[in-house]
Amino acid sequence: MKAAVISAPGKVEVTTVDDPTPGPREVVVSVAACGLCGTDLHILQGEFAPTLPVVPGHEFAGTVVAVGGAVTELAEGDRVAVDPSLYCHECHYCRIGRSNLCERWAAIGVTTAGGAAEFAVAPVANCVKLPDHVRTEDAALIEPLSCAVRGYDILRSQQLGTQVLIYGSGTMGLMMLELAKRTGAAGVDVVDINPERLATARTLGCSNAAGSADELDRPRGWDVVIDATGNERAIQDALGRVGKGGTFLQFGVADYAARAVIEPYRIYNQEITITGSMAVLHSYERAAELFAAGVLDPEVFISDRLPLGDYAEALGRFRAGQGRKIQVCP
């Protein structure tokens, strides 16, 4: 089969690899679409993936074409979206219900071959069957949505009527915007240096959109500030925008070397919470339900669908900040 392979830092090519075969409790999925995200760029940089080469792609959906001998929940022809999370279920963090912090954390498309290929293998337990009205290609959006749902699980303290500021209006920032509107926010402001992406945030109904938080009139700061960029400068600025008693959520994936300065006295004196959200935890199925209910408009979120052979070009577009969600479609 054809697959994109990251063979070394900075090197990616589409080549022929062996067809996958399912284990007893696994299925083989014919991939309909695979989304690109910041994690894929980190893998290309030599981060995240413990070993290379690897077939990337942790956001994908498709049709089951083969099932393992012990699989009874799915059959050939079923359309599914796939949760890429692979946990050991044995370490301390798995045992206390924090599997996303698993000491042996792994994921399809990160530590094992993923969905940037014609076919991919997944545990049957990780597959969510799609309802008839959901297009298979669109369902690749469920994985990033499940990360956004996890982010709002972290923000349990968010009350009705909060004022939210989101840094970044790429796919993840826009998803955080859509969920903020549904979790009681009185206002949701968005900051981005990309005018095209800000225009999409306006289309989706943000309260204000600006190239800098200095352009927004909120002298007391915001109740909730979310970084969805992973950019060091954006993070530093965002930390200073949290109002008294407010919460800062690090949601974007920063480079390993990124650093930000905090003010311990201010954190103490103003009772500011600084927290993070890592991947998916008990949120994939809920994201699938939200997606099926229409929480996102795929036509707004998906800007580019490229053939698998153009995977390197797709990564280049994503790196350059072009479009919104970019997918490859084998």
C-alpha cells in the first residue's frame, strides 16, 4: 500500500509499505481522510515520535475492510472514526484514571503506523461507528474535537457568563471558540496575526477578533485565556491577560525548547490558575456525539483536501499557516 513515511527529522516521502494485518482484537481501516495537525510537524522535527521511521496521521476515519478473529463489535463495511490513543492500562496513571498521562503513552500515527496511508490498523475498542448522516471524510475532525472537549473538561471552573480570550484561530482555536459558546461564555474574543483565519473566527460568531489583545477593551483581563498556538510569544502575552481569579489553559503544543516567564507573586495574589490539557481522555465518544449533532460545520473547518501523494505539500501548507484543517485523502 501507499503511505507517507517520516524517515528522519525533516524527511518525509510517500512510498510503498507492507499492507497491514489485524491482530485478534484489531481491525484494518481503509482510510477515507486523514487530518494534519501540529503534532505531525513536531514528529517531522524529530520530536514526539520515540523512533523513526513512522507513518504519521492520528486524525483519521474510514471503512473497515478486515477484522481480527476475536472482533464481534464491527464488520467489514462499517464506517468508523478512530481514537488514536494507546494506553498500557497498567501504570500508576492509568490505574488512577489519567490514561492520557500513561507512563508508556503511545498513539496511532505517533508511535505506531497511522492514517496517512491507504490502510491503517486500530484496536476495535478505539473505533466509533459513524451514523448514516455523517460523511466518512468529515469524521476525521472528531479526533481534534475530542482534544478540545478534553480542554473544557480541564476548565471545570468555568462558570456561566465568563469572558474568554483565545489565542489562535486555526482549527483548534476555532474548535475552542465553538465549545466556549456552548459552555456558558458571555463573550469569546480571538487573537491571531493571520487575517484570513480571523475572518473565519468572525464567521463563526466570536465577540471580537483582533491581531493583538491590545486592541481589545478589557482592562481587568479575561476570566479564561486559552493558548491554541503553541507559540512562545503568544503564550507569554496570553499569561499577562488573565484577570484576577482567572485561568490560563495551555492547549497548543509548543516546541520542547519554548519558555515563558511567570510572575509567582501575581499568581498567588490574584489566585490565578495555570493549567494544561494533554490530548484525549474519556472525550472521544462525547466528541463523536457532538460532531454527529452538528457542533462543527465541516465545510467551514476543512479548507483543503489533497491526495495522499501530496502529503509533503500538505505539510508545507500547514507549516505556512495556510487554510484551516488540511486533510489528505488516500
